[in-house]
Amino acid sequence: MSPTPQVLTDYGPGYTRPPLAPLTPHAELALFLRVLHGLGFDDGRAGHTTARQPDGTLLISPRELSWAEVCASDIVTIDAHGVKIDGVYNPSPASGIHLELRKLRPDLGVIVHHHPQWATVWADVVRVPPIYDQTSASVPYPLALVDEYGGTFTNDLDESANVAKAFGDAEWGLLANHGVLITGRTLADAYIRAYTVEWRSKRAWQVEVLGGGRPLSDDVAVAYGRGFEPVAQSWWESAMRLELKRDASVLD
């Protein structure tokens, strides 16, 4: 029997939400890692994501696995100090950036760090990619550029604290000569920002190689992003459904 359709009020009256079975927090984070890997967040076993839980603990990606192979049972639980509470594997030794940023902004739900293919190119040249098309404008907040690279986050709380302070109250950003740092209230927020930073970076590269591009005005870009925010959850659910159709073993 098919699940009862739900009405998504952010799309207006009469919109029927496509079915998606209930997911545990561990399963949703595993899906998040799989989906982002498919977007180009695929630098081997690099990268780490945390998702805050109602009891104050954090779910974190396992250090031993590529994001392409993580399943729900592989997700690790740590406390607010980074101490492992539960999980077969271990948290990333670079989790300090999550802990330090949460000290400054305890309201954050999700934090993502990785080295995606196209966004890292712009980080390497220390430039913010212009917004040349509608999809690149899907996030209404300024893409920060943090030029504070002093080395890896691994076991270096001083470096993590420096980057967290420089990142400040930004929602997403490029880390010069390093990668990206993305935050969100929910995994849906973080997904849209991760999707957009990679799309925007690739499109800006392509436009500038061809030449003659004209960026969207700031007003138009922000207005589009503000209008897009309310439907981020439906885009995230669509991405999860597609990944589940591709490989349902992610729920194991």
C-alpha cells in the first residue's frame, strides 16, 4: 500500500509530496554523503560532515570510508568535545573545525568540509565565482572567501579555531588553497548549498573560458535565492529518492 501523500505548503495548496519512507538520522546522513560524492565531493576519503542531534550529540562521517560507500550503520556518534560515543569506525581527526565553529555558533545543525572538484579550483585561485545563471543563484547568502590556510585541520585545534573565527557568521564559503566549508540548519539546507557551490563554480569556469559572460545583478540573484529557499527540502528529498533507487544498500 502506498504511503499517504503529504501536502507541501511551501509549494502552495494542492501540491502533492512524492512519497519517501521515514529515515533514521543515520540513514539520512549516509544518503547525504552518497549524494554529495556524486556531485563531485569525491576526494578519496577526505572531507567530513557533522549533524547535530536533539540531545546535543553529533553524527559524523567515518574516517575510514569513502563517502561513496558509507551506509547508515557506518555513521559515528561523538559528543560536543569530539569524543566517540558510538560506531564501528572512528570520527575524522579533522573534526576540530566542527567543534570550534559550533562553539561560536551552537545553533548550527550541519557543517560540511570537503574539497569538491570545481569549487576547489576557485579556492585555489582565491576568487569567488560570479553568478552567471539562475541555478547558480539558488543560495541568497554571499559566498565567503576565507584566506586563512595555515595547514590541515587534522589534530590542529589552533588552525581549526582560526578558520572558524575567520568564517564567522557566513553560511558557506571557499577556503583558499583548501576547499569549502558549508553550514545549514538542516541537511536540506546544506545540500542546496553544496549543490550550488559546485554548479556555480563549474558554470563560471565554462562561461569565462568561452568569454563574454554577463553576471546576474546582485538584486536579481538574491531575490531568486530567497524565493528558492522554501523549496530546498523538496529538492533534497528528490536527491534522496534518486540515490535510494540507485543503491538502497545505503540504508543498511
